[in-house]
Amino acid sequence: DVKVTQSSRYLVKRTGEKVFLECVQDMDHENMFWYRQDPGLGLRLIYFSYDVKMKEKGDIPEGYSVSREKKERFSLILESASTNQTSMYLCASRNQGFSYEQYFGPGTRLTVT
Amino acid sequence: GQQLNQSPQSMFIQEGEDVSMNCTSSSIFNTWLWYKQEPGEGPVLLIALYKAGELTSNGRLTAQFGITRKDSFLNISASIPSDVGIYFCAGQSTSGTYKYIFGTGTRLKVLA
């Protein structure tokens, strides 16, 4: 079974803090994704990484950065957290190739106060 | 961002009933994925479809890739209380190599 894990299920941070969200997958997938999910807005892509040290901006990259130093790990960084970044953050991974099955982690509910 | 039209938005059904929902797009897709998400959890992949007309089952769930490649359908047979959740589709466009477009979701509630 594919397993995608996220470092925290719930996080509460203060405005202006630097926040790190970690994601690890155990299936040797090349591609990894970070999304945020908000009511009424659905899933929105923040960043995508197609391989180690490779990244592409998604639809809403402002205020975020990412790091992928190892194939299994993809980190999302909020440089200076703001209240409008309160959201559910979902990491996902998939194997590059014929199968485009994308697997999600359990999510991190981040609250910025 | 763009979202796929998914219907119905929500439904209450009796336990044991069959459920149907669908997703439509204005664009052609080469992959359709169906997910279930429970409150506070990440989406779980249920079924993946890759060819127009393809019909795939996973237990009581059956999904179809529409022949126009612009729609997909999910059926749940003999629903049970644990089917409660939000079901949503995701499509991958022929023009994109990694982006998925997600449906608006169908909230399912099963009455025992």
C-alpha cells in the first residue's frame, strides 16, 4: 500500500512565525504535491515537485516555498504565517509514468492566530 | 481555480439504496480519479480510470470513464452507514503533465 505521511495533524501558529510542514512517502514516487483545501474553494495546488530539487509553482504559491532534498520528503514552508493561511494542507504523491494515480496524506489542519 | 461540475452536491439516502453521482468537464481528460474524504482526513483514492468507456469496480463501487472523455460516473451499490463522506472526482487534462482539476464534491449521508 502507498503511504503518505504528514508530520502533524494539527498545528497552531502565531502570525509572523515561520512554519514547516513535512511530508514523507514510502513508494519511491517521483512526483509530490502540496495543496490547500478550503470550504467552497476546493483543492488548490500550491507547489509541485517532479523530482529531487525540482519544483514548479502551482496556482497559489504566494507566501509559500518548498524544499525537496530527498526523493521521499517534500516540505512546505510558510515564510511568515498569516491568518489567511489558516487551512487544511494536503500532501500527495504519484509515480511518474503511465499510472497517474495520486495518493494523499492525512492532512495538516493549520490555524494561524 | 477551475473546478469540475459534480452532481448532486449532496444527498441523503436510505441504507441499502444505490447511489449515483457524476462529474462533467468542458475539457477532455485522459485520466479520471475518484476519491472519498471523511471529515478531518485526507482523500482516499477509490478508483482510477484511463480509457474512454472504461468501467472499473472496487467492491460495491463502480466508476465509468465517459465515452466523450468529458465526464465520469460513480455508483455505489447497497449503501451502508460507513459510506458517509464527501466523494469527489479529479481529472487530468491531455494538455497538462501534472495538474489535476478537482470536482466540487458530493456529500453523501446515509440514513440507517
